[in-house]
Amino acid sequence: MKEYHFSIRFKELLSLIIVLICTQFNLSAQRFEDYINSYIDLNAESYLRPLSDMITGNLHTGIREWSSVDSNFHVKLGLVVMASVPTAEMKTFTATTSLGFTPEQTAVVPTVIGPNEAVVVEGDNGTIFIFPVGYNMSYLPLAAPQITIGGILNTEISARFFGFDLKDEVGKISIFGLGGRHQLSQYFKSFPLDLSIGYYFQKFNVQPYIFSQQHLMTAHLGKSSKLWSGMLTLGLQSSKTQFKYEYGVAPNQNKYEVNVKGKYPFFAEISGAVKLWFIQIRGSVGYAGPWNAALGINVRI
């Protein structure tokens, strides 16, 4: 009976998260593509990069469950909910007119997550150049189940996999992640804190438009007891996101592809957790370009 109730609540929570995602991607699939395909010139990379950076910061938040790595074999099953909030500088960039527009001009315009307001500049002979609007994204919510296996040579391995289809809202969203931590403080008998290092790889796809990969190397310093844990995580991150879209009017459409590398190499996170019987609840906040937060729950089996 307990498993039945947990299953129902888990599904209800995922449904709520999907609704939140829909509020951010609240246009049809065609309209969604109309945003990411706004540029087919050198402005495209700067226009799309903030969305890539939000995905990266989001996925790197909330992975780590406890400050110390339990030396006893264990398996944990849980769910983590993440959200990223862009900074003001991520909402605009300096773009340059193109397509033979004269005279060439620059302007501060919206990125893909920026204001839903076009910027217009005037050129020769009464011509105008219109810089496209942004998606006006206030936050990016994501969620994924997580399984952690530990207790072998003071090492733990964590994995994520989740996919759901928003159909006409956006498309099929999928998340995959795999990584681990190794505790170093075991080698220093008198060291008063928990010290570990880790590496995590993750993929995030919104088919057929967005294909993103992230890497994160981390160092963890914290303190824990049987009932609570606190931890500081510092890391180096990298990402590459491929945006694919079409432009033009059917049937004379052309394909365009933009490869975007992450702008922010540093990752920082403060997290805390408590243990209530066999359930662990944790929360974290961090900075990786955007501000990020995560809330997770897991059970040990």
C-alpha cells in the first residue's frame, strides 16, 4: 500500500513539473521553433547561448545527496527538481545588422530568453532592420529521477534518466546523466571535514531542436552526522549545445545549425540535507551564470 501511495504522489509531482515547463514553453511547436530560428547569421550564437547556459546550470544543481560517502553498500532512489533563473545580463546582447543592411549598425537586443520586445533601427533610404523578440523566460524548471549506488571503495555512482513528450507544446524532452564521487578524507585520519571529488556527464535534448551535453568536475567540502549534512561544492563545467532549425517558407525551407559553447566555466553550490527515518530531503542553491536551486528527496533501499 505504501508503494502505491508513493507512486501516485510521484506521478502527481511529475505532472505538476510538466505543467510548469509548459508555462515557460507555452507556445505551439511551430511557434517555439520560430523563436530559436530568429537568426541565421553571426548573431545566432549570442542570441541562443543564454538558454544553453541555463540548461547547464540547471542540470548541474542538486546532484549530490550527502556530504560524506557511506562506506556501506547502499542504493538510493529519488527525485530532484531543479530551477534556473537568468541574470539581467543574460537577457540582452549586442547584435549587428546583417543581410546587406546599410549602414551597418549595432544595438542592444533581446536574447532568446529576453524581453518579448523587438528592436528596430533605421537605415538608408527609409529602410529598417528588425531585431527579433525574446521568449521572455523568467525561469527554467526541470526534474529527473535519480539513482545512487555506493559503498564500494568509498565511491558512489549517480545516474539520471527521464523523458516526456510535450507534443505540440514543445516536443520530446529527455535527460540522461551519469557520474560519481570518491571520498578523499578517508586518507587523512585527523581531517575534520568530509572531502571528496567527482565528475558528472549529462545530456539534455528537446527533439528535434536542441541537443546539449554537459561536463562537470567537482570538489566537495562539508560536514555530516547521522541526521544532517551540509556541503560546499566548487566545480569546473563545460557544455556544448547544438541548435537545429529550419527557416524560410515551405516548401523552400533551409536547414540551419548553430553550435554554442558555454560561457561560464565555474560552478558553485551550497547544499543541506536532513534524514527522517529512511527518507532524505535535501535542498541546494548555486551560481553557474544563472542562479540555480534544487529540491530533492530519496529513500534508501
